[in-house]
Amino acid sequence: MPCFRLLLPLLLCLPAATAAAQAEVLPLQIQLATLEWPPYVGAELPGQGYAAEVVRAACARGGIEVRFEFMPWARALMLAQQGSYAGVLPEYSNPLRERQFVFSAPFPGGPVGLYKRHGDAIAYARSPAEDLDAALRSLARYRIGTVRDFVNNEVFDRADYLKREESASDTINLRKLQHGRIDLVFIDRWVAEYVLRTDALLKDAALEMLQPPIAEPALHVAWSRTADVVAQARPACDRGLGAIQADGTLSRLREKHGVAMP
């Protein structure tokens, strides 16, 4: 009996101690808002896409578990700004977005530029690499398709001399280009190639990127300025991103999802 009296308090403490230990090792769970933008993100893609896998792997190294909610991009931006989500993914660095969000460390994206119909005699008067503004001015007479609420390129976005026509998606823009309703489309190369490969209405389309590309911008998580979890999640995920770059995980994910130059 004396021994039992000594053991009883210890036994009663075990469940509480076990629960406390489990609480210490459970990862912080966060939700990021995103859109359907394959091959970077997509609900039905392997691993939900390249960008989703990169961020999931990076954050996991820092003890953060990430879940993605798919929705229209305008809604994703609004809800993340309100703090309903920890942030949005993926996004390009841009002065407007930098006022709205706190940006993660960068990870590789793809070349962006203007797609045209094969055979159309459209060319830059000057290389975008030398003078992007001059290069774009030489295209001022053409109708250029863009996606509503997307950040494209800082110089391109402020070029008020361009004739832009907004659509709801890259797919719609490429279809319009194929049928001659617009002359050019601003788009990421890997997104364009994915759409051309998978969209039944574009299977016979002869479209190509106007060379050279305008830029190859990095991708980021745009973290909410109002969500409490960001103070812990952002530095942890940034450290994890450095780790997966160093050990080759990031390069393998680029190859897996077809977003690396051959």
C-alpha cells in the first residue's frame, strides 16, 4: 500500500505529461490561399504543383505544416490581406504587393514574356534585356492579353501606352490569340506550355514566345500583414527554403514538375 500511494501521483501525472510532450512536437498548421495556375499550383497536380511542393517542403523543415485552399485569385488576395489566410502563393515581387504583403525569400520561377502566333511578323525593335521600355514601345500598336488581378512585370504594368485586354485566365488569352482576337499574350513560359499541351481547344495551336523573354522573375509567398501566425511561420519557412536549396531538393522539384530549362 505505501508503494501504491507513492506511485499513484506519478500515474495521474502521466496523461498530462504525455499530452504536453505531444503538444510540443506538433507542427504549427497554417493555410495559404492560392489559385489554379498549373504547373505551379493546382488542386489535382502531383503534390498540388511545383510551388506548392517547394513551400510545403521548406516550411516542413521549420516545423510548419502548410495546407492550400484554392480559389479565384482576387478572392485569395482579399482574404489574405484580411488575415483569414496566412498568405497567398505564388506571387511576383512588385511595389503594390509589397505594400499589401510581407514577402518570403525567393525561389525560382520561369521565363515570362509575350506569346504570338507562329509566323506573325512581330518583333521587338530593341532587346528587352537592353531597354525594356523601348522594346515595349515598339509593340504599342498590338493588342496584348493579360489576366485580371495578376502582377506581370513592373515596367510592363506601368506602360500606359500599351493596348491591354484583360481576361479571366491564361487559357482564355491563349484561345483568343489563336483565333486572332488579340495579337500577343503576357504569360509565363511554363504556364503557356502546360496549357498548350493540355487544353483540347489549343491542341492544334501554333503559338510561340517572342524572343527574348522579358524576365525570369522569382516566386514568393506573399505573407499577410494581419495574420498572427506569420511572425513565426515566415522566418521558419525562409530557413527551410535555404535548406532545400542547399541539399538539392529544390532542383529535384523543378525537374519533377518540368519547370527547369533543359
